[in-house]
Amino acid sequence: MLTFISAGHSGPKCPVLADPSAPQHEDAATLGLAMFEGESMEDWASLLTMNVTSHFFMSTAFLGLLAKGSEDVPGFWSNIINITSVCGITKMNQCHASLASDL
């Protein structure tokens, strides 16, 4: 059985990433400073709280069911598969600095 849970929380957006021709993209140091100054600790704390703690509590809530499911078919184990956004594999990804994998 597959269960899909979406918190619907995209996280902080970094406007400077929306326009690759913006002057902030002049060099890595300028881009880094613009990104640093454009974000807030509160937004990042909110993002981490949502994305990390939700997986922990969901996983622990189903631990008993996972163990029970593993008993039913010998040689197979119940699993939780966390699927994240595909934005992490693209260069420019909806202006989410938290997902920017290759600036």
C-alpha cells in the first residue's frame, strides 16, 4: 500500500535566483552575498521544522504497522519511501535556494 503525504510547504524563495541575468549573478561572491542577505533565519527554521520533523513523527507513528507488515511475508520488509521534489536535480529551480544544487 502506498501512502502519499504532502505538507504543501515549499520553503523560502530567493528572488535573486529568478533572473539569471540579474547583476547579482556577476560572480559567486556577489551571488552568495545577495542570497545570504535575502533570506531569514525564521523562514529557514520553519522549512526545516516542516520537512524534517514531519518525516520523523510520521515514521515513528507507523513503526508498529511497519513491523507488523514485515511479519506477514517472509523475506520482505515494510518500508517508508520519502520522495522529495525533483527541483533538487535542476540548475534553476523555482527560486528555492534550499533546493539549488548547482549554482
